Amino acid sequence: MRNKKIADATASAETPTVSKAVVDKDIDAMLTDSLSAETNARTRHSKLYSILRPFFLPTLIGGENIPSKPVLLVGNHALFALDVPLIQSTILHESGRLVRAMGDKVLFGNATMRNMMINQGGILGHPDLCAAMMALGKDLMVFPGGSYEVNKPAVERYQLKWKERYGFVRLAAQHGYTILPFATIGPDEFYGRYMESEQLYRSALGKLLIKLGFLADGGRADILPPVPKGLFGTLVPKPQRFYMSVGHPIDLAELAGQELAKEQLSEIREKVASSIESQIRELLLIRSQRAESDSWLRRLLTR
């Protein structure tokens, strides 16, 4: 059962979007199997990094900004969430830290997908689970844009699509956590598009998918991905280099236990967003400057 520390941590969390019984079960399972789950995730990401490295050549910039204390990483999100395993495996390889990614409830809708997410170090993006992990001092990662940002059109690549989401700031402040802004480029260009999400949603195929029940939550357009166009028009991703940068940490220890006003939440959120946007611009410049060092084959395959 959950100990008092976990119970106290979750007491002030936001209203859950899934049943309390399901969340409580996940928290108990997480506490019971925490060590084995972490060991399995570390092993998987170590193997994954050795597979992905030759293809995407991961580069981490600013790794020295990762503090020794637990952090909540906050960054931009990429198409199909293909950035997540690259981020996790790269950070593990470079710093030895296992980062647990919080995912949309849609990704935990069936047992197979849920087990796959957990085995990769993922958890349901729910306030109670987040609070429980913070009570345990775990490194976490969240993408405030969620599915909406993942499936944005190509013309909006590298733009933050956060709407009015402040939950990550509220929880970090309540638990005195450190927010670590980060940015990535590359995964958003693994695929071109045969058809954008909105086009597919409005098409005959999209209507069929809705009718067959593939679109949950009353037909959320934001969870419907575009039709991808990968290497030579296939589903194989293009070998774009993966660049990741880590910004300066934002320590909220002094705010622990406080319920922040909307203005305070907005100020912190803007500081995080500004850091991410600045890092994206810097990474795009770095990639441009290094482009000529790529082999002719890689330049050809990433057009």
C-alpha cells in the first residue's frame, strides 16, 4: 500500500481524468515494482541507444546543466512522439539518469500499449502519478503540448502548442521541484506528409476511422496523426541527426507547498517556454553550420 509520504503528496493533485481506482492501482504497482521496472527500462534504453546511434547520431548540448537533484524536464514534442525514446536513451547514455516520460491517457488505453510504455520507463500523465513520482525523487519528463503538439502540421514544426496548460508548473511548485527546460530538433523531420491530421480528419477515411471507434474522446482531431512519408516514400524514418539541448534549471524549492496564483503560474511557464524556444533556434543554427560535415548519402536521404 502507499506510504504516508505518497498519500500526502497526492492529496492536493488536480482532478483526475481517469478513474481514481485505476490511478491508485498504478501507484501501488509502481511502488511495488519500482526497482525492477527501473532496471528493465535502463537495460532497454541502453540497447536502444546502440541501435539508434548510428542512424540518428544523437548529440547532447548543455549536459552540464543537469543538476544532481531530481528534475522535471519540459520540452517541445515531435511527430509520433519518436523523440521520447531518443531523449531517454541519450540522457541515460550521457548522464546515467533514467527519465520517466509522462504520456497521454490514450497511450495507456489497452494492456499491450500500457505495458510497452511502462517497460520503456513511461507513466500515465496524471497529477497523482506525477506527485507520487516526485515524492520518490524521480526524474520526470512532460510535454505540455501533448498529442496536439505531436500532430501539428509541418508548417508549425518547432512551435510550442501549449494552449492554456499550467499543470506542470503547479505540480512542480507544490513539490518544490526543479524544472529543466530542454529542446530537440530532428524527429519532427523524420517524416514528410502525404496528408496532414486535419485533412485526414475531414476526409472519408477519417470519418471511417471515427465510425470504427479509432478516434477516442468523442473524436479528438489532435490524436489523429498525419499520413507519413518517410525514406523513399516508405514508413522508414529519414536519418535526420538528432540534436538535444538542456537549458538552465529553474529551481522551485522555495515555492514548495504553495498554491500559486494564475499570474505566478504564467510567469514561470513563460520563462520555461522562452528557454525552450531559444534553444530550438540555437539548435537549428548549429545544425545548419554543421550540415556540410554530413556525408553525401545522409544529405541525400534527408531531403
